[in-house]
Amino acid sequence: MGRIEEIAKLINNGQNLLEMQAAMQVTLHTILDYLRRAYGRGLISRAEIYFAIPSRHRALFFLYETYHVTPIYKQLKAFANGEEPMALSAQDRHLVENAEKLVAETFNVTLAELPWGAWDQELYKAYREFSNEDFLRADLYQDIATLEIKFNRFIRDVLVKHFGKGEDGWWRKGLKADLRADLVSTREMDEDPAEDAFCYLNFIHIKVILESNWSVFSGYFSKEIIKDKKKLLGPLTKINSIRNQVMHPIKNARHTYADFELIHTCLRDVEAASQKV
């Protein structure tokens, strides 16, 4: 296996740039060169490189890009260290508090967890190169399609494993009657229907199936999700909305970094769960 194939395998296994650097014993500059070449050969996407930047660094760079031209950025570091921000107006203090909430919701980290004292210029250059919204938006379509396919296969495989094959097994025991009717109706309305009504599953259906069979599915997910299933189920309505916007681009909806992070996190959760089936 060549170095380019090796780096593609590492990124597909979910390793971040710093972990790849340690595994391959080369400089970060060289890692990024390998990744660019892997992208050029179609082995990985630009979005995968973006998400390989550790989330704590992505959050820090996002804050810098958003606030460095204002007094807020310097105060965020003080706020993260438990120091009282000085000479802030009520409006600026509100911005600091909003930044803390934004980082937690978008990147799932706190201000205190950010590497304030370990700025990495090479990582920052990678962030600037691969955080372009147009490129991330282009990859969003593929990520959502992949997420739909993986969720569909995962749910079917788990239901078949638990309830058995055939209509009297997973189809009737795992799916509520109104959901089955909705899938069948959607297939009937399709002028070029798929062979299987289950192919018409959307993220709202997925949420309903997971909720109604949580005792069946929960064991496949991480301890964090088992403890609080809302971490998985809560975002599915939003993901369904993003999916509809992506499939109807004429609406010209703008997607935020929170959208990109949300899809990526859910995709990783489902991939990890699928490996346990």
C-alpha cells in the first residue's frame, strides 16, 4: 500500500490530522500534501479533510475568523480561562456568551477546551483551505445521500436480526402500521418506483422507528447516546430539513457550519453502530 492509499484509509477510519501525523511519522505539512493528492485521485473528499482537523482546533479557528477584527476574540480567551472580561459593553458581553453557546452547539466543545495557547499555523492554513462553504456544500449532498443509505441498511439489518425476515417479521413487527402505509403510498405515487417500499424511508421515518424500537437499537450506539438518546434522535428533524433544502437547491438556502458538523457527526455515529450489527 502506497502512502496516498494509506492516508486515505486513515481518514476513512476517522483519524484526525494529528493522529495521522503520529501514525505515519511525518510532518503535518507532508500529511496535508498526501491528503491533497488523495483528494486529487478521488479517494477522499474535501469535507473529509476539513473534518480531519480536530474539532477543538476547528472551533478555535472559527472563532478567530468570526471575531478577530473585533474586541471580542481577545476577551473570549479570558472568558475561557475564567477571567472577567474587561471593559465590555452589554452588547459585547452578549456576543461573548453567544460565542460560548455557538461553540458548544456546533463543535461540541467548551471555550475552556480550545487550544488557546497552542496555535498551529499549519492546521490554520488547512482550515482556511478546506473550510470553504461552497466546497463543503457540494460535499453535503454526498454526505446526506450516504447517511440515508447507511441508516436504511442499518435499520433493516437490525430489525431483521431481531424480528426475523419477511413481511410477518421485521416489516410488521418493527414498523408501525401508519409508517408502513406511508412508505407504500409514497412508492405508489412514484412514476418510476423502486422495488422495495422501504427505499422511501426519510429521516422522520428513521426517527420514529428508532424511538419506537429503542430497546432494540440502543445497544449499537455509543455510551453517550445510550445515556441520552436525544443526542441521536434530536437532530434528525433538522437533518431532514437540510436534506430537503439540498435536494431543492433552487430555494438557495444557506447552510451553516453547524449543518456540516451535524451531518458529519450523525454519519460517524451510524457508521460506528453499523459495524456492531
